Amino acid sequence: MGNKELLLIPGPTPVVDEIYDALASETRGHTDSRFVAIYKNALAQTKELFQTDGEVFVLAGSGTLAMEMAIVNTVGKGEKILVISHGYFGDRFTPLAMAYGIQVEVLQAEWGKQVEIEAVKAKLAEGNFKAVTITHADTSTGVVSDLDALVPIIKQAGALIILDGVVATAALDENMNKAYGHPDYKLDVVLTGSQKAIGVPPGLAIIAFNQSALKAREALGTIPAYYCDIENWIPVMNDPGKYFATPPVNLIYAYNVAMKIVLDEGIVKREVRHRAYGRAVRFALSKYGMVTLAEETVAAPTLSCMLYPQGVEDAKFRAKLAEKGVIVAGSLAHLAGKAFRIGHMGNTTPAMLEQAVRLIGESLNELGHAVNVEEAVARLKEEIAVVTM
């Protein structure tokens, strides 16, 4: 089935026919040996992606569910976490943790910037943080976190690292076996959803725990959760023929195919591709007088938040663009009406991005904001040539 519209929001992202075909396969019973084999393979591919020595979980839910699972299985009531926030979705860890009686302290960056490393060091020096949450790339601001700088200082402080990879997984390196300057300085929990760079329709919560995180769960004993309790899911993840809750059979079909696509391309190539796409889109749109919220040094490879030039009305612009078949997202919080967000991840292609840049320019011209479309398209092609040569 072909996509009738070009969906370039920060998620869901474009779905390719191979994944649609898998999604449309005959629904089988969740204990059918044919489905169980597919589920096992999907889980094995997930472990390969994250390179974890622990457990992975792929189940019905969303990235928000995965965030909740990460917190409730590692941090107990009365314990303390530090939230490193680069935008709206980093902030969401605060009410989530507080719902479980967890103490929360927040280091919040100015939107479009990273949290200062010295501020993180100073906060961690206060001690007693059980875990630190990091949003690898924030969907609201298009800011990417500096794991090379953050991971060592967090691990030196003795805290677990919970990485929100919702808009980064399968586009950026999230190898949980990678050591950041010391053999023990590694990511402990990585969580994500199916609908971003993985390129599957929404509906799957995906989360990986290393051995340190699993030990933290064991030490907690009873936790205030049922569906979110990984101890209820571990037997199923080790043997998908067992039952705890009915899995989303057809989404698992689709996810299994998507993971093969991801692994066949390879994370190194995917990161190079995504970084080139991100630069290309931002540089091209700058020719229209648009400014990226995040400076290029901290800009996420998977999406961009673009500030409008003076006089462009958000609703009219996005409606005009939608008439042409390209869907982008509005911005959040104080940026609502002042910017839009465009995704360039997963199954997007150079042809899709060229079409988007061209139609964005045409929309601006039709709304009375004169721009040079061909100049912008040429700039896009120049950057994308890095990965297509």
C-alpha cells in the first residue's frame, strides 16, 4: 500500500511497503508456533541492536509506557532521580516519577540548548541520586544529548542511566555494551517506541535493561505496578510461547521486518545517513529565511524545529502544505505558532525530502513570502550527496 501523504512529523514516520505487507499478514494466535518464532526473532534482533547483556522487552504500548517501565523498575518510593531535560519530553519524567512517590530534581536547558555539563557535575555532587534520565534527542526542541560527556560523570556519581531513545533509536548509536571511558561506564536502560526511526506504526513499547538495571529491579522487591513490572514479562520475553498479556501480533510481524531493515543497513551507516539528512533539511530551509531552534552543534539528526521568518502564520502555512500532501507538526509550549517541526528519519528518502523542501517553498510563495525554491533544493542535494555518492 502506498502512502498517500508525505508524513514528516517527528513520529509516526513513513512506513514502507515491506512493513505494511507484514502488518497485513494473517493474524495468528499469540501462542501459535509460527508467531512465537517471529516474536523470538524480533526480540533477538532487538538485543542485537542494543547489544545488551540483560533483557529486552517488546510489548503493546507506547514510548510513554516504556518511560514508566524504566522508572518503576529501577527507582523506589522516596528515592531520588535527576532529570536532564532538553525540552518537553525530558520534562515528562518529572510527573511520571512523582506519581510513584519518587523525589525528582531537574536540570532544564533553555529550549534549543543543551544542559551545561558543569551544572550536571554540581548537581550530582549533592549525592544520593538513584538514577539519571537523559532524553537522547528531544522531540520538542530537536536537541541531541552529549552522551560522551554525560555518561562518565553520571556513572562516577554511582547512578543508573535511563536513556529515552524514542526519537533516536535506530538512528543514533545506543550500544549498551559501549564503555564511555571506563569499562563500567555504560547505559543501563534504553527505552523507545516503534513509530519513529524504526519506522513501524505506533503501538509498541520497546525497552532494554542491562544487568545493573535488572539487579536494581530485584533489590526493589515488590513494586507498585503490574503490567509495567518487568518480572511479569521476563518469562514471556525468554519464551514468547508463554502468556502474561496478549501481544499485538500484527505489530510484531511488522516490527520484525523493520528490525531486519535496520540491522541490514547497520547503525553506523544509519547514523551517517540521518546526520546528513538533518543537515540537508536545515541548510535547505535556511534558504527560506527559517532558523533552526537548535544550533547545528547540538541539533538532532532525526528531526528539526524550524522558526518561521517574520510574517509567516503557522496555521495557514501548515494547512497550505497539507493541501499539497506534506504533513509537518506544529511546535509545543511557548513555541506554538512560532515554529514547526519536521522529521527526517527512519524510512525517509532523499526524494521525499526534496519533495518536502520544494513544496514548502511553493507554499511560502503562494502565501506571499517570496523564496528561491531551486536554491534550497540545490542546497539539500549538496548535503545529501555525502551519503548517496
